[in-house]
Amino acid sequence: AQSVTQLDSHVSVSEGTPVLLRCNYSSSYSPSLFWYVQHPNKGLQLLLKYTSAATLVKGINGFEAEFKKSETSFHLTKPSAHMSDAAEYFCVVSDFNFGNEKLTFGTGTRLTIIP
Amino acid sequence: NAGVTQTPKFRVLKTGQSMTLLCAQDMNHEYMYWYRQDPGMGLRLIHYSVGEGTTAKGEVPDGYNVSRLKKQNFLLGLESAAPSQTSVYFCASSYSILEQVDEQFFGPGTRLTVL
């Protein structure tokens, strides 16, 4: 069975400083991992995904994440926060099971940017 | 190319009333999903479909029914609404790719309140 834990429900950083959003996962097989972002009153948008290729994944808007199998982690980072990064971020895991492709969502991390 | 659209955007129901939420996608995706989002709980899968004419139960299917009569549409029905069904509902769709889980594309959401 697959599961995902987002270690912080709320993270606050100052504009221009680094962002770190932490995610740990549990998976029976070789997982696919995603980060989605949700801005207020909007749907979810894919930031980046890992599907067993390069362990360092680059996404949109300067975000990247590193898949670490030994630590079962997939933390999201950005070198310099921007005010527009304020949103809720979801870490998502999926074990591939053909015909049964389902995602398991973390409970989300709300990112606040301090001017 | 509108992507994934949802109708309506907002709705208020009284306990016991019924309604149908409509999801439409124009990306020719095989897979479609219905989620509900509640505070502090991330997204939970209600029902999903792996192709026209097929549906399957997700994590929280009780009180909901779905139909996929056309490939581009996925309907979510509430036969007798309850206050516990107050939530934001998201529809999503994705490709079906052998041996890999692909990203899901989300609609803007429907905010439902049951009084």
C-alpha cells in the first residue's frame, strides 16, 4: 500500500530566501511521485514529477525535487521565494498498477511568503 | 483547448436534495477521476473511470454515483445530499500510459454546501 506524509502543515519564509517543503513516502513498488500546487480558489497544477528517470527533477517556476530512495523522501525546494509562490502544495505518490492508476495525496503544506 | 471544465462552480443544497456535477475534458483522455477536498485532509478519491462505459470505486464512494457514457464526460451524482458532503469537488483526467502513471489535469472545482 502507498502513503505519503508531508512533514509540515505550514511553512513561512521571507521573500528571496530558500524554500524547503518536506515529503516522505511509503510504497510497495517503484513509485511515481508528484508535487502539485494549488493557489487560492483554484484547481491543482502539476509542478513536477518523478517517474524513475533522473533523481533530481526540475519543475516549473524554479522548483525542483530530489528523489532519495534510501530516505524515502521527495522534498521540494526553490532557491529564492517569490510572493507568487504563496499557495498550498501537495506531495503525491502512486504505485503503478495497470488499469488501476490512482494517486495518494498528502495533506498539504501551506506556504506563506513574508514580504 | 479548454482542458478540464466543471459545472456548476458553486451550489447550495438542502439535506435530502439530489444533484449532478458535470465534468468535461477535451484532451481525449482515457482516465477520469472525482475527488473531494476537505480541510486538513488533502484530496480523497471518490470514483474513477478507466474508459468510456466503465467506473470504479475510490477511497470514499458512499453516497455518490457516477456515470461515463461518453469518453469526454464524467458525471458525479448525489442522490440524497447530507451535510457531510459539504466539500470542494475536483474532477481530473489523465492519459493511460503503459507501465507509468502520468500526471492528472484538474478542473477548477465545485464548491458544494449542504444545509
